[in-house]
Amino acid sequence: MKQGNKVLSIFALGGVGEIGKNMYVVQYDDEMVVIDAGLKFPEEEMLGIDMVIPDITYLQENRDKVKGIFLTHGHEDHIGGLAYVLKHLNVPVYGSKLTLGLVELKLKEAGILKDASLILVDDQSVISLETLSVSFFKTTHSIPDSLGICVDTPEGKVVHTGDFKFDQTPVDYEVADLAAMTRIGAEGVVALLSDSTNSDKPGFTGSERKVGQAIDRIFYQAKGRIVVATFASNIHRIQQVLDAAQHYGRKVAVIGRSMQNVMQVALDLGYLHAAEGMLIDVEDIHRYAAEQVAILSTGSQGEPMSALTKMARSAHRKVDILPGDTVLIAATPIPGNERHVGRIVDQLYRIGADVYYGPEVHVSGHGSQEELKLMINLLKPKYFIPVHGAFRMMRSHAKLAELVGIPPDHIFLLDNGDTVEISGGLARLGGRVHAGQVLIDGLGVGDVGNIVLRDRKLLSQDGILVVVVTLCKQTGAILSGPDILSRGFVYVRESEALLDEANKLVSQILLRCMEEKVNEWSSLKNSVRDGLSRFLYEKTKRRPMILPIIMEA
């Protein structure tokens, strides 16, 4: 993309054709507005990876043009990468009250809160930059204080909906501002970026209040303890659990660090309300009868180290799931987590718990087809860019846009890094900007790539063989070894004959190399690796990773 031209450019560094890792950029001349800085959770083949964030190389190369990061709401897939981004790109961050409360929590944990510039906005705020201005409008989602974002540019308004649905009976009574959307649409929207998550689901998404009714019914019926697992950031659902607990005289204990942290922020800021004395420490559960206790827990996705999983496996330090308990898993599995959730549900049934999960105790926070069409009709964009969702969802969203009158050549299906350039009211596909993903593993940021993941996959499949040998520095003769160490390949005590043959083969390979005057370590290691790999595959049909270690003495 050419720099310095007065062209409106729109692109994503994350969040297009995938679930999570949301980051979108609106650029005009020398000003860039970044919308969201999220993460996504690792896919199954990303062994050992904790999370994935967008690659912000392009933003770092143009740091003087980045005027701020504007947040739509406080979910992990929209704010989870912020702590990593701000370490390399310290720009102002704009967000609503609850969103910034959750951001502060993350930045404090990362040790960078004191250096961050967090600016509170609401649906009435207007942030004026040199050429661009940014305003906001109220939307409804599964977390309070959600906002759509409107970037006013010389080419017209660029609108990003954020995650939304049109819930007419939200738990907090804060309905989406249809009047503001209509006004923005009448003023002229040149491009609309809209949430595609439920674009393949017909009709309207159910109201969160339906879940509240189901939760109330389950609380009424349950005779023993009640355990509710949900997303820590689903404040509305947590409030409905607290309301049901109060109505039926139950104390509530909270398990899971993320749940405790988010609830504390929401309570402090007034987005959650709990009767005095209702919340108790998990260590005090035993003081109450089973019918007087409810537990709020993390683990709705079946994560191996989550509180619900540990309780189901009797591995939690303080609480176990017992026969007669009632368990609500009030969330749908993120794509890829279905098997994890299925295993936990089976384990809970095996224990003897009553389990509720699926549509009965969950509704999506994302609008379905009729709501997506309504958003397009309210904003009346000239050009349409579906975002946030797998590619099949974006394709389905594009077809919906055609149904409501958007010409097919005014719809852009992008990949991360693709740009839409608008000049003189006409849009076209532009060049590409650098975009990709950065893998987070513990404290390591970006130090794990495809090669490391490939090695981890090989290790997980066929294990590793370490071959240790010491050679004479003067003559090249073998002084000790070869010693072969097997991990995850074969059980040594039952495979002594195989390893003895492998040992003899390594000795023969090294002697042959000495005779041929091959004494470079890299050549010796490659010879050992190749010869041993062929031998082991012939004998076992497995391909363990082979790590030769050659020393001199």
C-alpha cells in the first residue's frame, strides 16, 4: 500500500476469516485508527501454545500514524492482546467504563498499567483527530457497555459494529440505540464492517432473559448444590445466577481466578449487584447445607486446568463434584472445544450429577440473520465488509447483504492483510500489508513458530531418541557410547534387543565416517540421524525425533 496518498484504506490484522484475534485498522493519509486488540485461543495442533495475537509489525513500522486503539467491548477476543500490543506500541486506548475496568486488570497483571493512557468514552463521546473523528453508538451484546464505532473520514463514515445482537429485553434494560444507527446511516456510511458470527443461523437470536428463566427453574428444582460454569465476562448471566441464588436462599462461592477478578471489577463498577452476605469464600461451603450453596465457576469450555474440570476429576484442592449436585454449563463450546466439553459432561454424569447444557441454558451474544439484515438496513452502507467469523460465516453474511440490496461488486471478502482502498467514492482492492499471528507460550512472545510446533507434533506422535557418543579428539575413535536414551518411543525394558541393534548401527555409521575422513560434526550427526531413522522405521514403522549428541575428549 502506497504511503502518503490521501486514500481511505480499511484492513484487518486479525479477526477476518477466523474466530477471535480481532484487530481492524482505518487509515487515511497519515492517521490510523485501530479498532480492538484481541486474542484467539490456540487450535488443537498448536501444542503448548497459550494464546494467539495479531502480528502488529505494520503498526510498529508506522507508529507515528497510529492515533489510538478504540475498543468495542471487554471480551478476550477484543481486548486480550492489548497488554502485548502496548508493550511495543504505547498509544492511547479508548473504551467504555467496564471495558477499561477489565483492561486495567490485564495491564496491571502485565506490569504496564502505570505507563498506559486509558481514556473513558461512552455513546455520546466524539474523539477529534487531525482529519478523522471517532464516535460511538450503543449496542447489545453478552457483556455490558458494548459499543459500535463510527470513524468519520473525508470519504464518508466507516462503521464497525463490534459484536452485537438486537435484544429487546436485555438484563440491564440497555437496548441498542437504533435511532443513532439510523442517523449515522442517513448521514452516509461509505463502508460497514459487521459481525458475521451467526450469519448462518436463521431468524433472531434469543433474549438473555430466556436463560434467566431457565436458570430460575433449575434453581427451583435442584435439591443439592448447584454449580454454574460460564464465561467469566458474561456479566448478564452471572447477574441472573446471583438473582436466582438470592431468590432461593443460596449463598454463592466463586471459583476460578478469572471469574473472581472479573466479578470484582464488575461489582466495584456497579455492573453486578449481590445482596450483602450472599458471596462467601469457597472454604466456607461446608458450613452450609447442600441446598443452601451455589458455586460460580470457570471451565465452560472443558479446559483441562479449569476449575470445573478439576472438580469433576476430584483434583480441586477445595471442592469436588458429588452425586446429587446440579451442574449448569451455561455456554456453548468455542469451535474446536466440543470434545473437551463432551468429556467433562460424560464425567459429570458418571459421578451422578444432574447436568444441564446446550441451548436450554445458553443463548448467543451475536445476532442471527434477521438482525444482521436489520443492521445493514439501518446503516445503509455503500460498501460492505463482513468480519469476525470463520470464512463460511463471512460468505453467508455477504449473501445476506446481497439480499437486502448491496450490489455484489460492493461487497469485499477479505483475508487478514488485504486492504480496501476508497478514493473519490470508489472502492477497490488495494495491496497487502504485513499481517500474521504471534504465538504466546508462557512468557515467550513470538519465539515459537512453525518449526517448533512441527517438532512438538513429532515428539507427541513418536517420541524422541537421544544418541550420546564421545569421540577421541586426535583419532576420532569412539571413547564412550553410543548411549541411546528413549523418551516416548519405546519402553526400554521391553525393547533391549532393538536398542542394542540401534547402538551397533550407530557405531558402524561412525566408523564408516571415520574411514571416509568425514569428521565435521554436522555431517556426523546427519549420518547418524538418517541411518538410524531408516532402521527404526523398518523395525517399528515409527519416526521418532532423533537427537545425536557428539562430544570430544
